[in-house]
Amino acid sequence: MYASVPPNEINTLTAQIAEQQRVLDAREAALREREIAAREYENNTADYSTYIFSAILFLIIVLLFVNYVMDWTRMRQLQQLQYEEKII
């Protein structure tokens, strides 16, 4: 034996709202999964970009050091030449 309420406007609206809520919940769950996947991808790319920026920074520091050493040796050679010209 089953008991049911005859369909009326309130019952049909309630059923439609419940169905829309289920659809929205499913879409929200799918959106959460996509956001989690996007966050994981961003973390992976952030790791790669950190390594790339670190390598570039290291290269710049090495080039600055090489430039300083080359300038220092050039100035030393110039000073040596000036000293030798004064002696002669």
C-alpha cells in the first residue's frame, strides 16, 4: 500500500528546485575537481619557472664576476704599462 500526494503547483516546484539543486551540486563537484587539477598544474609549472629563474640569476652573477675579473686584469695591465713608461 502506497500513499502519495496528488501533484499540485507547490509539489512540482519543489521537485524542480530539488532537481536543479542536484544538477548544481554535480556541476560544483566537477568545478572543484577542475580547480584542484589546475592548482596542481600551476604548482608544477611554478617549480619549473623557479628552476629557470634560478639558472638565469646564476648565469647573470657569473657574467658579472667574469666582467669584474676582466676589468681588474685590464686595469692592472694598464697600470703596469704606465709604470714601465715612467721608468723608461
